[in-house]
Amino acid sequence: MEEEVKEMSELLSIPRTPRPPVSGPPSQLHSPSLARSPLLHSATPRTPRTPRFARTPLASPMRRAIVNMRAYLEDIGHLTKLDPHDAWLPITESRNGNAYYSAFHTLSSGIGFQALVLPLAFTFLGWTWGILCLSVAFAWQLYTLWLLVQLHESVPGTRYCRYMHLADATFGAKLGKWLTLFPILYLSAGICTAIIIVGGGAMKLFFQIVCGATCDSKPLTTAEWYLVFTCLAVVLSQLPNLNSIAGVSLIGSVTAVTYCTLIWVISVSKGRLPGVSYHPVEAKSQVDRGLGILNALGIIAFAFRGHNLVLEIQATMPSSLKHPSRVPMWRGVKAAYLIIAFCLYPIAIGGFWAYGNLIPSNGMLTALYAFHGTDTSRVLLGLTALLVVVNCLSCFQIYAMPIFDSMEAGYTKKKNRPCPRWLRSAFRAFFAAVSYFMAVAFPFLSDLAGLIGGMALPVTLAYPCFMWILVKKPERYSAIWYINWVLGCAGMVLSLILTIAGVWNLVKTGIDLRFFKPQ
């Protein structure tokens, strides 16, 4: 190797032999014979990219090495400003995700028990406005999700791996925390608490169906079923990072699609209930009518969730200049939302057709057991309840992951070392215990869902539009500029109206403060 380098340096040190300029009549300079002359080609100046030694056999290995090194630098040079602590945190610890993982996580977080309440919105809106509002909300939230996927790598050299990081960089540290801290905490910790309530209740229902009316065993109390569900969730939460729960998300996705399909297929196959009506619910006053419509809009808006997890899911994927993470992420999102659409629309339309205005306030699952509990196979009823339990266990993992990440981030930044396994397990068990305490101590939190959900709605419908304007800086008064401003402002107005309606509804109807009395 030393001899080759020495020989190359000698080649470079040889001075270039000057050649006389080519002269001739102007008529001959453009002739074909002169154009093919080797003398003319030798007088043509070479570009700096093709030095004379590069044409020799000796330079071939070095030339290949330079080309390979340049390609490598182009690949890694696009995204280099990563927090060194990210390698120790559960969201960014593993970056080998792909489009399949994206589809599994998005589908698991995007569909769940909240979809079963959609037919209730149609009782206030009717067929036409119900389908129209559902379609508008679906397109709106899918557009804002696309914005978040594009904003993940919107600044060269930076990956926004968490929703809070993007908010801080866009709105400023103080304003970003003030706008998004509470909604993000609610969308993670609050949903985990709701999942314990729904999952524990489904476990109780499954036991009652399997045991039967003649069962002599003493059933557990509701709080004890919550505890059983929480213990199972703690066991599953020991999986280390977000990529490691891809299989769990796949199981959660399959179970969600299955029980949603089972519920609407059984309901439709049984036919419409006697005396069913499809006219909007009659209100005693215009105020009650307005509150009913706002409640319906809130139900439709809250049926779409998971925007607070989009950046976190995309952070688990490798990214480079040639292969940015937004490509597999969006491919997975499109597949997931195609399946979500095939679940939400049949649930909403089929459920309203089967039950009409008679549908209970708790949604399709309650209606199935209330109206068809006696004429439906116990196997199907028990399977439906079991699928709800499995889906809730899976959803708990992905919605709790940002909380796990925040708890471990505090330790790693303080100690500058990865979190020990025993402490990681303790953090996750502690969070599950707090969620269980909230579910048992405040079982009436579901009555506050409209109020708190209205305050968290901008995370889904408004903030991504404003982030796009501030980061991408589209041309003023362009189409994309108008679209984002209109949608962002409309999202904020809708959030404000739903919050006021939630407060008004609580003042009007009151709230049953059942502390430590879960039902």
C-alpha cells in the first residue's frame, strides 16, 4: 500500500506538459474531420472532477473508496443532531421499525372502545348530517396526521421524536408546554385510566357470561377486576421499548377489528328493533337541542385518537437522506386508516340502523348485551368480551409508553446513564398503580370526558396546522396557507365550544361524585 501511495504521489508531482493551441481557419474548426482529431480533444480543459491520475488503473480502488465514502456521508449527514440520551429511552432505544410496525401501532392506537359510541352521535344528527360530519372529521384528522408525519424531519439535521419536542421547537419552550402538556398527559394517562375501567368491566362481563346464571362461585368486585386487569397490564409493560411491543400492537389491532366487526354484524343480522326511530332526538328547548348537537360532534371528534403518538411511532424508524422515515411511516398509516374506515363506518351506520334512538349512552357493546343477550350464542357474547379485554391490554402498552419515556428521561438526564432494569420495572408498576387508583377513586371521570376531551382536541385538529405554518413557512395567501389557517382556527373554535358545552352540561345535569365506588 505504501508503494502505491508513493507511486501515486510521483504521478501527481509530474508537471503537465504544455500543448500548443489549435489554430486553423474558422471553416475548419467545425468540420467533422477536425472534430474527431485527437489533438483537439487533448487541448480541451479537463474538469476538476476528473483529474488525469483518475484514468489510470492505480486510481480505481481509491476512486471507488471515495464514491462509497461520499454516499455514506450523504446517508448519515442528513440526520446527525440526535440527543445522546435517546439511545437509553424506550421510544428511541430501537430504530429498526418499518411500515408494518407503523401500521400495527397506528391501528392499535387509532381504533378502540371509543368507536362503539359513534351510533349515539347519529341520534342527534340524523342520517345525512351524521355521515357528513363523520366523513369531514375523518378527512380532517387524516390530513393533520399527514402534517405531523412530514414535520418529523422538517428541519435538516433534526428529528422531532416526541409531540412535546415539536411543540417546544415550534411555539417556544414556555408556550409549547403551556399548550400541550395537559392535553398530552390526558391523552396518555387519562386514556390508560379509561382503559382500566373498560378492560376491567369487560373481564367482569366475560366471567358472568362464562359462569352463567346458575354459577355458585362468589364473583369479584368491580375494583378487584380492575386490579386483575392492572396486574396483567404491568406484566406486559415489562417489554423494553416501543418496537418490542409491535407484536402486542398487532394482536390489539386484530382483536379491535374483530370485535367491532362481530358487534355490528350480530346487531344487523338480528334486524331492527321494534319501534325503532331514526328521527333526531326531540329536545325540550333550543338550548338542549344545541347541546345535543355539540355532544354528537364531540363523540365523532373523540372517535379519532392517536395523534399524540404519531411522532413517537415514526421515531422508531431509521432515516437517511435517501430513505427518509416519512415514506414507510405514511405507507403504514394509509394501510391502518383504510382498515379503520372499514370499521368505523359500519359501526356507526349499522349500529344506528339496528338500534336507532334506542341505543344506550354507553354504545354498541351495552346495546348488544341489553337487546340480544338472550337470543345470541353465549360463545359469541363471551368471545366479544374477551376480545375487548385483549384489545385494552394492548392499547394500554402503547398509550403508556410516552409516560414511561418521560419518567426514564428524568433519570437519565440527572444520572447521565441508562435506567437500570429494576428501576424501569418499578417506574412502570408505579404508573399502573396510579392509573388503577384513579380508576377506583374517580369512577365518574367518564362523565368528564366531554369537558376534558374538548380541551385536548387541538392536539388532533388544530396544533398540527399551526406547526406546519410556523415551520414550513408556506407562501403567504397560497392555498396551503389558507387551508392550514382555516383548519387550525376551526379546530380551536370547536375545542372552545365543546369545552363550554361540557361545562354547561355538568351544570345542567350535575355529576354523581362516586368516590371509591366503581360500578
